[in-house]
Amino acid sequence: MEILKSVVVFLMLAAGFGLAGHTVFWLLRYIAIGRTDDRTRIDELSDRVFGFFKYVLGQARVIREFGGLLHFFIFWGFLVLQAETIEYFIRGFVDDFRFGQLIGHNPYHMLLLLQDVFGLLVLIAIVIAAVRRFVIKPDHVPQSMDAAVILALIGGLMLTKFLAHGAEIAYLPAGFGEGELGWDATFTPIALATSYLVASGPESALDSTWLGPFYGVNYFAHIAIVVFFANYIPRGKHLHLIGAMPNVFFRKLEPGGSLYPIDLEDEDAESFGAGTLEDLTWKQLLDTYACTECGRCEHYCPAFNTGKELNPMMIIHKLKDHIKDKGIKVYREKGEDDFPTLAGGVISAEELMACTTCGACVSNCPVFIEHVDTIVDMRRYLILTEGEMDPEVSRTFRNIENSSNPWGVSNSTRGDWAEGLDIPLVSELDAPPEYLFFVGCAGSFDDRAKKVTIATARILKAAGVNFAILGPEEACTGDPARRIGNEYLYYMQASQNVETLNGHGITKIITTCPHCFHTVGKEYPQLGGNYEVLHHTKVLNDLLREKRVQVRSKPQKVTYHDSCYIGRWNDDYSNPRETLAQLPGTSVTEMSWNKRQGLCCGAGGGRFWMEEHHGKRVNVHRTDMALETGAERVVVNCPFCMTMLTDGLGHRDATMDAIDLAELVAENLVESSPDAATDPAE
């Protein structure tokens, strides 16, 4: 009988895990079709290992929301209970095996207690998760039979574990326990309680005629579920159990939101951007295996929330399905590659162009999927290879090419806003200024943004900051071109600016535009432009805290809108709020979605220059959130957010007005400050 049991267990494990291993091999083979990543992905090893412990074992991003707490207990229960599962496997060949024989009684008792407690926690979490998913049904949690199967399988593992263990306790004759098996049932209170349910008592020898078979049924059922699970995981939504751990380890460590350049001088390149799976890196393909289907990316996506074509989770799932379909047909069966292109084929142009590159998907993803990089790579293919773009995008590119700004205004007038303010041009100075005030296109040409520029300049002058501007020498950073997908135009603009900045010996820069701040500070280093770049929200906070500028008190109720390229992409939520806290009489009421979960204004990713043709306008949706606070003013720190929210307020005929943080400070500025110094960053 024991030999038969061993043969059955061996066949189950060999066949089951052999088939699962074969499936996983081909899944890995499919992502190997991606191109080699220019980054090693094993640099800064200590950060990667620490991140693995924090985000995989610690589930740091997962537990940010309630559903993640359930996942935390299920995940850790799954890990802790692997010891018991392995013990079951070994018992198929050594009937009375216990880990206590290897590690000793006391450590084994602690392990048994952990397994017992976590088994119960997992069962509770499974029930709550099932109620939440299939009864409460949160909008961002997808309903699927796959999820029901997984919950049922995990629940089955826990039930068979407790039933088998309970039957085992009940089957033991009196006095047979701690001494011979290294096992004291009092350390497994849940299993001990279960033993009373399957027999008349925990040590009832009278029930041995059926308790043995009952144990055997649950023992083999447990192993069968484990084997089935091993084969189901790589075929369903829980593929992330295989993909998430390496995806976290190989995550992007470069500055958040910085796009990778492409080699525009590659003479052998037949196309630029991602037109096929082979144009994406293996890491971008691995992203698709890591998706947990938690729905957080779509829940916080401004495009999805306002009825656009884009759903970031479905982008990843379409790619995953395409990988499997093409992998099977082309790489496994050696068939013809007659699949459509990625951009404009598998993923429609409407989906790709709806993205604001706000980073809500990336920031809220528990497994570090890099949606934006992949979307921009496909945009690059549409723009650079196919030449597919809307008329307004074409006009924007043409304006940048001809006038060095998206407005198409003569660049010779870029410094006209400073007339009469006694602000020097860098070209007029004998030595570089302490700071360059990089004004940006909006701050130079947009009438509303010019007021912010002037307010900022007033504050800097009141604080005695040594600064100058480039005037006509300044050009568009190239941010809108790059985010839309025109890497070539970005390269031309950025190279021109880097040459200018380096030529003047600029080392420190202040800007009021988050997009200029982000591009110059995080992406210009790719082209040899290394500068200390400060956004004016930090400068204002430092100047107020150090009392280098002084303000009068003014009672007012405001709400604050986080710009994506200062908030999510640069993780700065404190400077603007600390600045507001230093304005006497100003009270702040947060919007329902704020900080990491704040909703984009709709202007990022070059969307400022495109029309919205579907659904609700993103800026109006964000405006409605601001109006819900009952505040008198909505404070921003970005010229594009200013335009979008001002437009949204006009659309709602609201009395609330939009104001930049610099304007709020300048309104009550005491122009002379005796403690004015030179360096706002010190």
C-alpha cells in the first residue's frame, strides 16, 4: 500500500510539475524575443535587493489600499504554508516524516503555530476578498471567472490542509504525539478544533476505520490542488506569481518619468519606436506577465476615467495576449508572421494618443509596470516611422521647428515679459549668474502664464537672488515633442539648449514649469547637460522658511492641485503644501483625489496641443473635484494646469479662480526683506 502511495504521489508531482515547467519555459522563451535592454537591470544591486524585500515580501505598494491588506495575508499565508506542502510531498515517500525531525521540537512547534494561524487568516481573507469582488464589486476591480477559480483553489488548499491535519490528530492513539512525531497538537489550535468536527474527540481510536481514509482523501486532494494550481498559474491572471517578483527586482531605477532615448543615428534601423514585439525590450514584455489585474492603473487613469479609448490595464493585457499568440504561432510552431503592428494595430492610435503620461498608472502599480515607457515607444513608431498624427499635432511640431516654441510666436520676443523689470540677460553678463531663471515657452508667450513669471521674478528680486534669463537664446525644452513621440524633434531642441546652457557655464536653474523642470533636470543629463534644477515651489518654500521674503496675512480658503511632473514623477508633495502653510490666514482643503492619487489636469503627454473628441473633458473632471471642496481658489504650480483648470472653471461658470503658488505669495509680498541672501537652495 505504501509503495502504491509513493508511485501515485511521484506520478502526480512528476507529471504536474513537468507540464507546468514546460509551460513556463515557453513563456520565458516568448519574452526573450524582446530586444536587449540597453540598461543592465542588475546595477545598484543593493537597491534592487532592498526593493525586493520591501515591495515583494513587504508588499509595500500592495497594502496602500484595503484590497491589498487581504492580498498581504494571502501572500504570506501562501509562503508560510509552503513548508507544510513540502512536508506533504515528502510524506508520499516517507510516511511519518516531520520537519521536527530536522529542526527540533521547539522550532517545529513555532512553525506549526504559524502555519495554523496563517491558514485561518488566509481563509478569512479569501472570504472577504470573494465578498468584496463578487458582492460589493468595486468599480476598478475586474470581475472574472479566473479570479473565482483562484479563490476557490486557495480556499480548497486551506480546507484540505485543516481537514487532513484534523483527521490526523483525531486518528492518533492516546499518548502518541509529541514524543514520537515531534508534534504537540496544542500548537495547532485550529487543526485541533477541526479534529473535534471530524471525530468524537481528538484521540478517539474508535474512529480509526474511517479517519485514515478520510485523511488520505484530503491528503491527495491537497496535493492534486497544488499540482493543478501549478499548471493554472501560468495560464491565468495569477501568472503574476511568476512575473511580479523578477519585475520588481528589474524595475526602473533611473529618475522617475525619464524616458529612454533611442538611437536616431542607427543606419541599420528599418523603423523607430515599437512597431513589433521585437522592438520592445524583454523587460517591457516581462511587464505583461507581472500584472495582478488589481485595476488600480485604470482606476486612477484620467483618460479611462473620462471615457477615452485608453485603459492602461488593457494595454498590458493586449500585449500579453499578443505575446502568447505570436509566440505560439511564430516561435513555437514556426508559422508565418502575419500579425498586425503593435501601434495602430494591436493597440489603436486613439488609445496611445489618449495618454497624458501623468504616471498615475506607474505610481499606483504594485509591481512596477512601466506603462508610460511602452506607450511612448509605440507613439514613436506612429510619429517617426508611420508619420501618423493629427493636424493639431503636426502644427505643434511645425511651430517648435520654426519658432522654437509650440505657440509659433517669434522667439525674438521670448524675453519681452521682463521689459522694465531690470532682469539681466545671461549674454550681457561677464560671469554666469548664480541662477538661471529658465522661463519656458508658456511663461514667455502665454498671457496668463506671464503673470506667474513676473510674480516669481518679483519674489526672487525681493529675496536678493542673483539670477538672469536667456531671453531669445532660450528654446523649447522639447518635452511636448518627446512625449507625443517625436524623439527627433526633442533631440534637436534639447541639444540646442544643452549647448547654450553649457556655453554660458550654467550650473543652477530655477523654473516655474514642471515639464521644463523635469526635462532639463532628469533627461538633459542623457545629452551631457547636468544642472541643479529647482522648481519654484521649492524655492518659495525655502525663501519663506528662511524668512528671506515676508508676507502679510490674508484669510482665504484654497485647495491645491498636484501637477503630475512635480508630484508623482518627482515625488514632491511637501514643498507646495509647506509653502501654503507659511501663508498666514490661508487654510487648505484637499481634494478627494490628491498627492499620489491626484488626477491629471489633462495637459500632459502633449495633450495640451490636442483636442478631446471622446467622453468628458479631463480638465472639467478635475475642476469638479476642486469645486467639491468649497474653496475660493484652486492653487496650481504649472502653467498648463493653470490653463486647463481656468478653462474648466469657465466651463462650469464657477466663482472659484485658479492661481499659481507664486502669485499667491506675491499678492501679499512685503517687497523688502532685511535677511535677503543669495542662494535659495542653501
